[in-house]
Amino acid sequence: MPMTMERAQVTLPSEREVKVTRSFKAPRPLVYRAYTEPTLVRRWLLGPPGWSMPVCEMDVRVGGDYRWRWRSDKDGSEFGFAGTFREITPPSRLVHTESYDPGTLGDAHPQNEAIVSVTFAEDSSITTVTTVIDFGSKEARDAAVATGMTDGMEQSYQLLDTLLSEGL
Amino acid sequence: MDTQISNRLDATFLALADPTRRAILARLSRGEASVTEIAEPFAISQPAISKHLKILERAGLITVGQDAQRRPRRLEGKPLAEANAWLERYRASWEASFERLDGVLEELQRRPSASTRARRRTRR
């Protein structure tokens, strides 16, 4: 049986930030490993289907750099993220910078450096990972969230479940 | 991103940023209601509720119904759906990764990887 937990939650804690929360049925040290060992990271950090991760280099120590690059199975186009680790506290917290690498896409994505804070909390063998991305400006955040957004605004009241769940 | 959509989203999220306004929307999701009916469960004055309703109205999240006497407020789905679609695509991209991570973690727990075994050996 697949060990799928409740779906990821996305909220907007401030006008510069996005918060992503998801729980996993695994002890915290294991989830931390899956976030910090490149051979494991490249197996899951792939986003929507149709992309592979040919470059996944991570020097996981304070001041160490990482480089991630994705390639489209369809047309071979590439983009990536790169940055520096600022805080390493196994198995509870990781902080790194994140700069967008337009690769072959060459699109006009905002070039600000974002700060990504990942917190791992365990309760009864369930590990909740909270990722807060501070994009540095509202414009950069909105553009990042809107990446890949097209038409097809389907009618849905799901927002009342997902977005409002924190406040109601 | 389309500026018009962007401005609309700003108004939507600003309107949603307040717990009273979210509670009002939750109330209206069960059906239209007059200002008095909306104000009932809240421990704040009707003018304060009216202020919240004005913000929701400006964001297009609610409209005022035909009845000139009751002036019922009703929920408008489109801006919520737009805001939802905006976040949903982003959320879905993360969720796709997290579902793969579920699989990776399940496998790691079933049989520790070679690297774990190697590390255990070195530690001993």
C-alpha cells in the first residue's frame, strides 16, 4: 500500500513568502537524508512529470554550494537552481539560498536570490517538512508561483479547504 | 504574468488575509445572507462588519443581491477559483515531487540502502 499522506499545503505567510507543508510516514533522520543526499534528492525532486535531474551536486555544509538542473524529456530544454547552504542542523533544519538558472529556457525570471528554510519535525513517526521560501519581493514571489500558469481556471471552491484551512 | 490577473489576485489575497473575512466567506458559502445575519455570530459591531464586507466586495469575492430591502450578500466563486488555480499549479508541482519522496522513503525503510550499510560498517 502506498504510504501517501495528506496532500501538500501551500500558504502565503507574508507578501514575500510562500510556505509549503507536507507530512511523511518516516522518521525524521530518514527524511533529512532524502533531502541532503544527492543520489536520493535526484530521485524525487523532479516536479511535474516529464523532467529528469541530470545535475544534482550538493556540498552539504555551511558555506557549501549546490547546483540542481532539470531537463525536459520532451525537448531537452533545461533550467536549474543554485545556491549556498547557510545553516545545517541535522536532522531538524536546513537553510540555503536559491538563484534561478534559466538554462536553455532563457526566460525573464526575476533574478533575486531567494532564501529557503526547511524545517523537519517528527511526531509519532510522522515527519512534517515545512519549507518557507522568502523571495525577497512580492513581484519575485508572484512570478515564481505563476511560472507555468496557463489558462484553464477551473471553477473550484477547493480554496476554502486548502487556503482557508489555517484560519477557520 | 498578466497585470490584470495579478492585481485581482492581490485584492483577493488581501481580502483573504483576515480571519473575520474568511469566516464571513465560509458563512456565505452556505448561502446568501443579509448584513444583520452575517454580523450575528461575531462579537464586533455592524459597522466593523460592513467595513469587512466592503473589502470583500471590492475584491469581487462577494456581490449584493437584487432584494432592495435585505440587500443580501452572496459569495462569488470566480476570484476564489482564480486564486486557487494560481496556487494549485504551484502546489501540484510540489506534490508531484513529494509523492515520489513518499516512494523513496518507503523503499529506504523497507531495506536500508547500500550507503547506510556502508556507513554503519565504518562507524563500527
